[in-house]
Amino acid sequence: MKVIISKTFSVAAPSEKVWDFMTNVEKVSTCIPGAEYVEDLGDGKHSVLLIVKVGPIKSTYRGEVFLKSLNKETQVIEIQGKGTDVKGKGGANMDLVGSIKDKDDNLTEVKGEATVTIQGMLAQFGSRMVEDVSNQLFIQFTRSLSSKLEGNQSSSESEVVEDNTLSGVTVASAAIKGLSGRFMDKIRGKDKT
């Protein structure tokens, strides 16, 4: 299954600071729920783990991130990522192109477009579920990134960093909210016809 995800957000920080942070896989990993940086493999490759906790069950995905292209002048980055369940029950590949632009004084716009290909058990959830989950991850990621770059990290955000696992409750809530929203849109659509 293939899913295309496009996201844009702004950070109240200079573009150079945002670029330096976004091109550092170890730093970015601290902003992704459930991600744990493992090591620099050299030649732009990095090893990471993604831990997903659903109630008492914890799943771990071993991944590799490759910084395929970094253009500091245009502030465009190309990243390839791949990951597999350590128990061999699924995996995903990702190609991402990101860009960073100065908008105003001390405001930077970050854009990203990713193509994610999912195999195995993960693919059974369907593209709508993947989109709902990715939206929840995106919200958590941008909050964490903004707080680190803008220097206004609250104590509750500090606690989230300590337990950086991706909560199944959060994922399930996002999926249910997305599903119920689409259901209500269908009902409203039928009422209009």
C-alpha cells in the first residue's frame, strides 16, 4: 500500500537554526513519538528504533534513515527511510523531500512531502488509518520541534521526552476521531442530496 503525505508548518526560529536541527537525525529523533536514535552508520546513514506501545503490548521497529541529498543553499533535503518489525510482521519505506524557507523576521516555513510504502501487517490498517495516525504523529512532532527550536519547552513536554514511546491510546484516539469524522461527513452528504 502506498500513501502520499504532504505537510507544512511554521516555526518561530531563523531558517538556519531550523536547517541545522532538521538535518541532524539524532536531534530530529527526539521529536518523533516512539523514535530512539541508535547510531551513525556513516555516509549519511543512521540507525533508529521506533517503539509503539498499545496497552501492555510493545512493538519495536528497526529502521535506517539515509540523508540522500542536503542542499544548504536552497535548504532542500531528501531522505529515504526504511523499517521492519523486529519480529518480521511488517515494515515500511519512505521517500521524503523537505524544504525550509524564511517567511518573515524569525519565522520559518517547513514543507515536507513523503511517499510511504507499507507492507505486511501494517498495510492491513488501510490508507485512511495510516493518514489519521500520521496526522497525530505530525501534531506531536511539530509541537516538540517548535518547543525545542523556540526555547519554550514546558514541564509537561519534558515529561513526554522522557517516555518517548508512541502510545497506542493516542493512535487509537486519532484513528477513531478520523473515522467518526468521515462517517459524519458521509451522513451530512446524504442529507444534502
